[in-house]
Amino acid sequence: MDNIELGDIITVKKKHPCGSAEWEVLRVGADIRLKCLGCGHMLLLPRSKVSTMIRKVRRP
């Protein structure tokens, strides 16, 4: 899934330790910055890693 855009809400396969499985996309490029919607934790991951984690993409 390479159709990730800024502001999308993605649901991932494995939940974050806070219990949330939904992340907001804050930055798109070679790396993707994600913000957990449960606790606010932010991650910067390579696009290839994020594309394997995605279960569903929701447009705002």
C-alpha cells in the first residue's frame, strides 16, 4: 500500500502498548512520521516498514 497521504489514519496489524492500533500520518516521504492516536507517541519509520504494517487506510 503506497497510497499513504498526509493526514490519513492508518490501522496497523499489531497494537501499540497503550492499546491503540490507529496512527495519524504526519509526514510523508522516504520516511513516514506517525502519531499514535491513543497516547500521542511519535515514530519515524521507513516507507517499506510502514507498508508492511498497514491493515487499513482511512481518509479524514
